[in-house]
Amino acid sequence: ELKVEQNPLFLSMQEGKNYTIYCNYSTTSDRLYWYRQDPGKSLESLFVLLSNGAVKQEGRLMASLDTKARLSTLHITAAVHDLSATYFCAVDMKGVAGNQFYFGTGTSLTVIP
Amino acid sequence: EADIYQTPRYLVIGTGKKITLECSQTMGHDKMYWYQQDPGMELHLIHYSYGVNSTEKGDLSSESTVSRIRTEHFPLTLESARPSHTSQYLCASSEEGVVPDTQYFGPGTRLTVL
């Protein structure tokens, strides 16, 4: 069974600081997705990483993928309050009936002014 | 912006009632999914469909059932709601044969069973 683990689970950081969220997964997958969820809201797609070494950046967020280490990172640069949310990574695994998504435990980020 | 809709957004209902959570998408996606998410927790796949008349159970055991009679519609039914069914239910869809296989999520239904 595919396991997807994120750390930290909870992160409180001051505005202007940098930090990295880690996502480890337990079996081979070449596709990794990052989503953002605001409290009480649905999930919003942030990044899709399709190959080893892939790096995507959007604003203060940068995601990377190392398929050999089965590790993805989401790096936050100079955090601002608007980034407060829960971030999920997800991987897909091919099965008999097609691919299924497996989500990580989520990282709840709070940026303090 | 994704065009995927869920109704109702919030539902409070008594034990033993039958309920149907609606999910519709206007993007013509073949794949649709139902996830269950407890507060502050990860998402668990409970049902998915790869097209009309195709439904499969996900990894998380669920007492709910689904149907896929039309491409755009993927309702989830609980025949007899129980307090253990209290959770948020998220519907998602994605396009077959497209890489990346990004899933687009609806706004969710927050269900409380008393």
C-alpha cells in the first residue's frame, strides 16, 4: 500500500522567514501534486511535478521532486500571511482500474505577522 | 476555474435518514472521485468512476454507494446515516488521457449526523 507522509504536520512561522515542507512516499511514482486548502474550503491545485528533478515555482512557493529519494519539497520564501493554509501533497499509483490518488497527511501552515 | 459543483454545502440530519450528496461537473471529464476528509486530516478515497456505468470502491471502506448514469453527474448515497458518517465529503474530477492528471475539486459537503 502506498503511504504518503508529510512533515511537519503543523508549522507556525513569522512573516519574512523561509521554510520547507517535506513529502515522502513509499513506492515508485513519477507524478506528484501539491494542493492548498483554506479552512472550510476545497482543494486548489498548486503544482504538478512529472519527472525526476522537476522544479516549479509560483510566487513565494517552489516545489521540487526527487523520484529516486521518493521525496518532494515545497519551499516557502519570505512567508506572508496570505500563505496560511493547509498544504497537501499527493501521488498517483497505477492500479488495475487506472490511477488512484493518495494524499499526504497535510501540513497546516500559520504565518504570523 | 474548475466547474464542479456540490450540493448541499452543509447538511445536518438525524440518524437513520437516507441522504444523497450531489456532484456535477461541466468540464466533460470522464473520471470522477469521492473523498472523505475529517477535520484537520488527510483525504481518503471512498469511490471513483472512470466513465458512465463504471464505479469502484476506494481504499477507505465506506457504507455509501455511488452511481454514474451520466458523465457529468456522480451522486453519493447513504441509505441510513449514522453519527460516524459525520465528515466532509469532497468530489473531484479529472480528464482521461491527459497528463498531468490534475484533479479539480468541488467545494465540499460538510455532513453532520446527529
